Amino acid sequence: MLELHQVCKTFNPGTVNEKTALNHLSLTLEEGDFATVIGGNGAGKSTMLNAIAGVWPVDEGSIRIGGVDVTDLTEYRRALYLGRVFQDPMVGTAGDMTIEENLALAARRGEKRTLRWGIRKGERGQFKELLKPLGLGLEDRLTAKVGLLSGGQRQALTLLMASLKKPRVLLLDEHTAALDPKTAAKVLEISDQIVEEHKLTTLMVTHNMKDAIAHGNRLIMLDAGRVILDISGEEKKKLTVPDLLARFTKASGEEMENDRLLLA
């Protein structure tokens, strides 16, 4: 479902600020894979997600989604294949629009736009049914402005919007990092629920080692823009944080010194 082949990306080439973010990165996700991605600062995690989303062109290599070569597609054309949830709860929704209006926008994604606008009665019923499983009471607040919602409610709504059209690949870019622990746990629970229900191929970047171990069927660790660990199946289920740190040290040849990872 997702293939990255020898992808390279260097920022500010030929200057004192030159930084190789992706170094011949190769990764394949099968349909239905839910892979958590972890690594230190500058390992290439968000750069990889931006490369997949087409935020900027890669220097070398190719990217295929569902068998389609999207390497040269613009970001907005590539969006037909992708759903994405960002770290900032404010990014994925329109705060001045209502919950039902945001859902209507997500439901019409990829369709031709006309001058006709409005939300049909039948759609309101569908939106209510979609919101109920979240357990946040949003089904009774369809006409509330999204800007009035809490960060967790907004992130849950963004998750629903990102998965509404069943994307080929769902990208979760540290989507709980800005939330308090209790809210983050709820959003992760909703993430698991949505991914499982729709059998979505998913990449979830996280700084939390426990979350990386607890969620998904694969764990991928990046270092210096390349994959150094790819753990799945029973091996992943038996992982502990000390095991993961030891595996990182062995694979990278250096100690993990990222405070954010260790504290998480």
C-alpha cells in the first residue's frame, strides 16, 4: 500500500546549514499495516511524513501509494490518497465553521465543487452516527463552532475527518503530543478504533516509547534518515522500553540521549 524506495532529502545543500534528513530511506507497508515510528530529534520522522504527503519534492528515490507512483504529484493531488492528523489540534479543522460543516467538507473531499452548498437532513443523521462512537457527546453539538471545542475533542474530530473517505494511507504526526496524558490516551483509543474499523494502512509518529510499543502491529525506528529497526508480530508484543533502548544502541552504535524520548 505504501512504498518508499531509496528516498533522499537534503535541506540547504551546499551551505553551512546543509542537513541530510532522509538518507536512501526505504520502507514498505502492506495493506492494513499500522506502524508506529519512533526516533530521536532529527532522525527524519516528520520529514518522512512530509515526503509522503508531498509537502516538498524529494531529491532522489520514489514513493508509491496503492501502486500509484506519486513521487512527482503535487501535495493537493496526492491528498486524494492520504489522510493526515497533525500535532497541533488547530490545524486539521476550520475553527470558525461548525462541526457539521467541517464533516461536510471532509465528506466532499476530492469531489467537484459547485455553487450549491448546504447540509442535507440525511447527512446530519449520518454525522450523528459517525460521532457517537467517539464517546465525546459531539453528536449533540453539530451546530457548535469547532473553535469552541477542547484540544482532545478537536483532535478526535480531525481523526474522523481524515478517515471519512477511507484514505489509502493515514498519517498521524505526533497527534497526541500537545494533549494532556488523559486526553492523549483517549485520542489514541479513538485512533485504534478508527484504524481497526476501516482497516486503514497507518503510519503514526510518536516520541512516546510506551505508545510506540502498545499500538499498531509494527514498530519502526529511524536514525539519521534511515530505518534501523523494523519490529513486528510476536517480537513487538514482547517488547519493553529497556529492550527497545538496547536494540537502538545495538542498531545505531550510540546511546539514546534524547530527553524527550526517555522521559516519555
